Amino acid sequence: MANQYSVEIHKYISDKIAIAASRKKEAEAANDPTTCRFYEGQLFELDKIREYMAQNIDLKTQRYY
């Protein structure tokens, strides 16, 4: 069950990363540095969550993303 839970969390994080990256591109196209910076921070946080999970929670024999 723990493995399935990790898979679902990674799926959720991947979806959030895709949305944030898309919105960051939109902000760059609209020349909106404040919004762009917000999404850069969100992408950084999501990356750190994924890194933590890979080091402390995920099975070492499986790639989740």
C-alpha cells in the first residue's frame, strides 16, 4: 500500500509541476515578472518535495517519475 501511496503523490506533484511550468511560460509571455517569480518558487518547492520523497520515502528499487 505504501508504494501505491508514493505513486499517487508523485502523480499529484507531476501534475502540479506541469501546471506551474505552463503558467510560468504564460507569465513570461505577458512580461509579468511578479507572477513569473511566484511560479519559479512553486516549481522550486515541488522539486524539493520530490527530492525529499526520493531520499526518505520511495523504494530504492523503483523510479516514480
